Amino acid sequence: MKRSLAAVSLLLLGISVLMLIAMTALESVFVSMSWAAERIITFALLVLPAGVGAVLGVRSLTQREGKAGLAITGIVLNTLFALFHLMIILFAG
């Protein structure tokens, strides 16, 4: 059974949330890291999967897979998650 792009989009959001929980639980590991390394890890684990999820949601809408509500939900949630963590990376000092 082939998964729709909208479902993969929401799956990527779930992975991003799990990575956020894991990073919060293992925050003591990041104390010894440089700020640049911490920002790169945050970008790779939180922003990138959510950004790809938003793109997949848009592709799901453009390909008319028939699950518009699921695709719109994936687009909105992934975009908000990615932008929030991107702003943290850019403005946290």
C-alpha cells in the first residue's frame, strides 16, 4: 500500500516532535558543545524534517491525492513548527 504524501508529511512532523522531546531530555549533552554545533544539530533534527514535511504537504495538494484536509493540516503544522524553531536558531543568543 502506497502512503500519501500528506500522511508522510504528518509522519515527519511526528518525527520532529520526537526529536524535540529527545533533545530536551538530553539537554545536558549540549552544554559542552559550541553554539554553532548546537544550532546545526537543531536545524538538522527539528527544522529540516518539518520543512520537508511542509513541502510534501504542498505536493500532495498539487497532485490532488484526495486528502486535502490532511495535506493542509500537514502544511500548517509543519510550517509553524519549522518557523518557530528557525526563529529560535536565528535569534537565540
